[in-house]
Amino acid sequence: MIDRNEDKKIDEHCPIDIEMRRCSDVCPSRKVLSIISKKYTLDVLRVIMQNDVARFNTIVKEIGGSPKTITDRLKELCKEGILKRKSYPEIPPHVEYSLTKKGKDLEPVMEKIMEWSNKWGED
């Protein structure tokens, strides 16, 4: 039996589809999870958080992943306002990535994920 009071309580935090009993498409948590769950996203954030500012080649070298996929993640994170991209008019091109205020607000979340991983990651 579905407790309608529980639905209202959940609904205050996340607009769920009560009939379907699932998170709706406009749920903020769903959007955030869809962004950070993509391949290399957490790795990109980790590298930039550790270095404050990171160049593309540094990010690729530290992650060891596909440059194309990492490029896609960097573009998405910039589009979402989590990272900022600064390019310098040099040859070869020099591009640096750093966290925005929005991105810096993810630091405690990343720290908690690392703590959890260190505690439970080998199970």
C-alpha cells in the first residue's frame, strides 16, 4: 500500500511521478546524477580539484582515458557551469580548466565519495 503522506514528503524534495513511483524528468537529483555518472566525469573533477587548474594534456595523462571522451566530458562540465575553460592565444594552443563556484561546491561531495570508496571500495 502506498502511503500518500510519504509521497508528499518525498515530493517536497523531488518531484516524483506518484503514479509511476519514479523520479520525474525534472528531478534535480536525476539531472545531477546523469551528469556525474558519465564515464570519466568524476576522474576529470578529481584531477582538476587536486591541481586547482589543469591543462587538457595533464587531465588525459592522469586519467589515461580516451581523449575524445574526456573532451566531451570537459565540454559538458563547462556547459553545465561546473568548469570554466580559459584559452591562451599561443602556438600550440594552451587551454586550462578550473572549477567555478558551482564546481567548488562539489568538493565536499567528492571528498565523501572518496571516503566511502576507501572504506567500502574493495568489497
